[in-house]
Amino acid sequence: MRIPFDGSDPEVADDAYVSRTAVLSGDVAVASGASVWPLVSLRGDRGPVAVGEETNVQEFTTLHGAELGDRVSVGHGAVVDFATVADDVLVGMQSSVLQGATVESNCLVAANAVVPSGTTVPEGHLAYGTPAETRPLTDGQREQISQVHEHYATLSKRFARAETDAYRVPPERGSEE
């Protein structure tokens, strides 16, 4: 569902996948190849929400005044609230990136981690715990970031086709088509 708010309409690239049950309101931009999954809320009421190219925002996630770079994966139930996430980042399930925080490129925010307001996660680091501590990524964690992105880039195309087919109205029986 797309809801205009205060003169701003959500904008979605033609080749992006946005589930019919996601809610995009206000100043929201979803870039080329991105995917926004069921039951996601993108709220651009007090600041813009930007979802970068080939970025995926998974079920039950809330983005409020947030900026996501390219090839970002935001796991189920995460919250990014008035924060910035750079390119090639995996934000784990149920984690939170809070106001004024920045996650630099090539990072992983662990599941259930809380990146506090005003914190910067340095490039190439893992953020874990509450409040988040950081350490350099392992090679396996770097690979995980890429694998999740690639999986959702492929899966979103399949879901877009399936959802289109599911909402196509079949011809009536006995019609003369």
C-alpha cells in the first residue's frame, strides 16, 4: 500500500519488488532492483526513507527516516530509525539501528544487536550485543553479506512473478475468449 503524506508520494522503481502488504508512506524512494517484503513499514513522515539498488527489506521491518545504501539486506523484524546504513551491509533479524547511528560499508549487524544513537560502526566490522560492540569481520562473515544479498535478489524476481499471477483475474468459465 502506498500512502501520500504531506505532499510526498512514495516512489518505486519499475523493476523493484514491493509486496502488496508492505506500507510505504510519505517521502519514500525504492531504487532499481530493490525488494520490500510483506508486512514492512517504510515511514517517510518526518524524514525521507531511501532504499538503495538491489537492497532487500525483509518481513516485519520498520524503516523510519532511514537511508539504506546499495546491496543492503535488512533482516526480519529489524528497525532502522533515523539512521544511515551504507552499501554492502547485512542488518540481522530483530536488530535496531537507532537515531543518528551510521553503519559504514561492508558491515554486519548481528541479530538482536542494538546500535545506539549517534554510534558509528566502522567499515568492515561486526556489531553485536546490546549496546553493540564491534570487531573486524571474518572472511566467512564477509561472504555471508554477499550470499544473503544475492539470494534475495533472485528470490524477489520469483515472488514478483508469483504475486502477479496470484492477483490475475482468470477468465470466467464459458466465456467466449
